[in-house]
Amino acid sequence: MLCERFCLFFTVEMEGIVFMDFCIEDTRKKQPPKVKELIDDGLISLEQVFDWLRSIYEIRFFEEKVFELLGQNIIKGASHLYAGEEAVAVGAIAAIERGDVIASTHRGHGHCGAIGNKYADTYQDRQNHWNRMMAELMGRETGYCRGRGGSMHIADVEKCNNLGSTGIVGGNQAPAVGAALAEKFKKSGKVAVVFFGDGSTNCGSFHESMNMASTLKVPLVAIVENNLYGMSVPFSGSEVAGTKKASNITDIAQRCYAYNIPAMIMDGQDVFAVYQAVSSAIKLARADNQMTLIEAKTYRWYGHSRSDPKAYRTKDEEKTWHERDPIVVLRKKLLSESLCTEQQLDQIKQKAINTIEDATKFGLDSPWPDASDLTKDVYVSETYDTKLVEQERKLSSKALEATVAFEAAMQASTAKTKKEKTQQCKGKIKQEFAMDVMTMAQAISAAQAEELKRDDRVFVIGEDVGLYGGAYQATKGLSAEFGTDRVIDTAISEAAIAGTAVGAALRAMRPIAEIMYVDFVTIAMDQLVHVGAYNRYMFGGKAKVPMVLRTEGGVGRCIAAHHSESLEAWLMHSPGLYVVMPSTPYDAKGLLKAAIRSDNPVVFIEHKATYGQPGAVPPGDYIVPLGVADIKKHGKDATIVSYSRMAMWSLQAAKILADEHNIDAEVIDVRTLKPLDIDTIAQSVRKTGRLVTVSEGFSTCGAGREITGQLMEYKFEDGSLGFDYLDGPPINLAAADVPPPMSEPLETASIPSVEKIVQAVRSLV
């Protein structure tokens, strides 16, 4: 039995509830099997063991060469070397199958080296692998990431099922959970293995990720490479005077009790111990979707980076660990069992030396990236057929016309109750325009439901999205219709929610992650930006992150600064993200469906005050193209550019301007802030000569400033600039630079109003 062999748990039943009590297995306390026994049992072959030794040597010589080249300034930047820990990467990756997923860290040369060897079928494949690794560290075009990732982001994401490596401590854990969740969805039988250091286990991302992996029950093996130090701070203490410690525990494996998961401690210097421990955990993950936490006791030969003087550890400590060098341990095992000769082992060593020397020459001879490709592969290129764009513009106009008709019908209705009035007017719009009338929340829920039906890869994940239906009912009914496996309630863990979505997207799922308030996106920015938005570019244009992060923002409910911000400008600032903000139910449904189908990560921001806003929505399947603005009212005297709730207020202002002041304003709803449809804005300003931007975000460095800046620099076909067509100074209406206040009069005063928009346009015309 797996459980008996692994010695992982026993069950306690109390009042019908079964509790799993897992124990920590310390494999160091067991007598390790002989290599011959493993070979005789058919678990490994001698050829495999020789290959492990060669891989360990290759990683070691690679790191020694990198250290040398850093000193010569041939390799630049930070390189966090893996020397001393090679047995962990080699043993763990020997235990997995091709097709299993790994997630690496800033100290990732060993993981990349070992996984590349696993996928090498020929000697030349292996040489090419090390060539591309060395070229990447040198910043060359022939590197795995085309010089865009370098040491801390080295990975072959295209071939080796490597999610990539992250420079943020603990940044790879949540994506690994998402990757494991994706394999569980797909019933692929594959497992995700995530490597991370002891330092990350004191980060919030570790706790969020391990808790989520445990509660979602995903096939994950989490390997802590405990090399005793997080940069210079000892994990559990040092003899060196003046040092502190990062934790009050010695064994990180103890943290398994917080998540009710099994754990193991293993000798990270012995490749056989690593192989056996990880093999057992892999079996459990495949059989039961049960995650395991494995702590590898290991040691890094070099400091945190090349500049580290290692003053926090003693020479005696280093000597003790060097006596248990993974190379020494493995060679001794093979020789003591008479499985080979010293000469054979030296031949393996020489092959590794030759491989790294050839890789170094390859890197030095490789070309630099072409600077003209600087902006290539930030996004997956997406285009829409011109016919689709034109058809959508007509459909948008019809939906707006139907919405105006509905509002007029509601004003004119003499029905006794609001419910009766609403039903009568909805019927009227259905009859006249063949469109339904629904609220913004209903449109968003409908869009998700349609995409969940259309594509099995789509799932929804977040806080309260299931039974509760979302804080603003934007996922209402989805859990009942599609089940809790596809509409997943989670703990309050914004970083883990975003990171899990990123990891699942990297494994070809199409997650919709909900963050309850845009204010909370700040907690998830590492995952959203560093791992999600940067991923494609950072790994040489080979990855796609087709995910949507839904959230809401804006004032209107008097819930103060931490629940009322409009942070779209923060998100616009990050390369790799799309930013979408709908203003009507029609736009919300069509834009969300387009976002879910996009191959780029999309942040979809709704306004909390618009969830109850009704509007006409056509039946059937339609999308609103991303990056295409909508002229919601044509005009000739001034251009008002806005989005979200402010687009509707701009329409109200335009009506007042026309009815009371004889000013014909054009209202453009950008709908997608990034990519921005500056063409439509520029053509409008060319006609009107005046620009007013209206935003609920903060004024400083806000969306309005960006729109104006792009307009100023816009080049028309005749060489003229957008600036040339302005007949007056552009006006930027935005929120005051104050944290959103709670008091209603202050909250109202903090953002643009219909009256302020009218006043701004009048001042220009």
C-alpha cells in the first residue's frame, strides 16, 4: 500500500467527519538502499545513474564557468549559483516523467539544466541545451529566452514543460498550484513540481499557495531547498556573532501541519535519497491528487550572489558540508559497490567539462539580439477582421438606441409597481429591437456562463464566486449550473488567486479570476505583473497567458479609501497587460467574452455603482473587439473621451450641452484602456479641435494624462501631429489626489460630475 510505505497518515473519525493526521517522514533516519538493490529491483539502471552524475557535473562546471565569466564582466547582472545543491534538481527531475511540470526559482540554473537533459534524446540535443543556457546568461539571441530573461529567468518553456523561473522570492509557488490544478482539470495524470528556497517559506505567498494547493487537492510536489540561509540571514541560527534568524523552527517540514498535508525531510546531498523521496511523493500525487511538502537539507557553495562575502557562516561549517558534496557522495556509492572504476567516472567528468567548454564558446560566438526587436513579443498579436469591427459598431449603436428607448419607456410607464413597469418595458424593447434588457451584473454573469459552456478550458476562481454568487452578484447562478469544480470558491488569498490563474493559463486553461475589489489587486501585483504580464516577453515570446482577472473599483458606496479606488493607471503602466473597463451591459458582455478568448492577460475592471445599471443586450453570441473605442455620440464642437461610469456621465453632459448650450460634443468611450484606440480619438480631435478627458482615477499620472500625451504625439498620414489640431488646451477631469473619503459629500466632491464635464466643455467652446 502506498500509505503504508510512505508512512504518511492515519485517520480519525469524529461525528461523521474524517480528519487526516499526516506525519513527517525523515528519510535521513533510514538506512539508504544499495545502488545495486535499486538496479536489481528495476527502479533504475546503471546507465541512468551515470547520466545523473554527468548532469551533476555539468551543472557544477556550468556554475563555475558562470562565476568566472561574471568576474570578467562577460556575463552581467545577478547570477545566483546552484553549486552544491545539484543532487536536488537532478534527483527530483529523474523522478518525474516527461510531460510533468516544473516551476523554478531565481537560483534556477540547476533545474533548467536537469530538465533540459531529461528532454535531450541525443548527444547533440544535450549540447544544444547547454549552449542555449550559456548564451542566455550572456544575453545572446541564441539563448533560451533570446537574452530577455537572463540568469534569474532561465527556462525552456517551449519544450520542457517548465513554467519558468522567477526573480521574486516565492513568486513561482502560486503558478505551480495553478499548473497542478490545470492538469487535474485535464485529467492528464501529470504532476507539478515546484522548487523554492527556505527564505520563501516565511513569505505570505508560500502560506497562501500551500493552503490553496491543500484545499483544492491538486497533484503538487513542493520541494523546499533548505540551504540554511536566505541571502545572509540564517534560517534557524548561526554561530557567527551578530546574526539573527529567520524562523524559530529548524525543520521547515513542520509547516505541513498548518495545511494538513504530508511532509518529508531528505538528504539533499544524496541524489538517490532525493530520487526515492520525490518518486514516492509523485506516486501519491498521481494516485490521489495529494500534495506533499518535501524539505531537502542542502547547502550552496557560493554566496547568495557573486558579491556576497559569506560573513554569516563559518569555515568549519563550509568544510563539513563540502565533505558531503553531491559529487563525492555519488562517486563513493558507485565505487564502494564496485559498479564502475575511477577511470569511468573521470571519463564522465571529462564529458561534462567538454560540454560546458563548448557551450561557453557557443555563447561567445553567438550574436546579440537585434535592438529593432526590443518590443517584440510583449503581447500575443491579436487582430480583428474589419467587417467584424464595422458590424460591432452598428450593433453597439443599436444597443444604445434600445437602451435610450427603454429608459424613455420607463419614464412614460403608468404601471403601479416597479417590477410590473420593468417587465412591460423589457417586453417593449424585445418586440421593437429584438434585444433583452439586463443589468450590468446580469450581463457579466451571462458572458461567463456562455464561455463556460463554449469552452471546457474556462473556469472561474476567487473569493465568494460560488454559492454566494460574488460580492456584487456577477457570478450568480454559475456554481449551480457548472458545479464547484469549475466555479471555485477560495480563501481570502489575492496573491494565490492571481498566481493560480497565471499557472493554469500557462498550462492552456482559460481562467477567470475574481478579485473582489481593485484595491486588493495591490496584494496580487507580483503574480499579475511579474509572473503573468511579463511572462511572454521574459521567456522569449514562447509563452501565452490567456487569463482574465475580473475586479471592480470606483466610489459610490461610501466605503472609504481601501474599497473605493480606481487603479487602472497602475495596471496600464505594466507592459503585457490589457486593461478593459466597460460602461454598459452591452459592452460588458461583449468585452468580457472577447477578454476570455484573448491569448493575453486581461484585467477587466467593473464599476461598483453600475452593477444595477440596465441596458439592452442582443441575444446570441457576440464579442466587442478589444482595443476598439466606441463613439457613443457623434459631434463637431468638442471631443469628450472617457470610459466606465464616466462615459455614461459624459453622455448626460453632452445632452445638456446640446439642449441648453447649443454645443455639439462627441463622446468617445475607449472601452479598452490598453491597448488604446488612439486612432479614433485623434480623428475626432482633428475634427473638433478640443479635448476633454474624464476619468475617476487619480489625476497625477492618470489615464487622462496618458490619453492626452498619446494624442499630442500622434502622427497623421500627412506628417502632422495631434497637437497641431488643438484649438485650446486639453482639459483633464479626474479624481482629486486624495484617498477616497467615506463621507458622501466629500466622496462626491472627489470625482468629476456631470456639471463639471459641462463646465469644462463650455470653457473650451
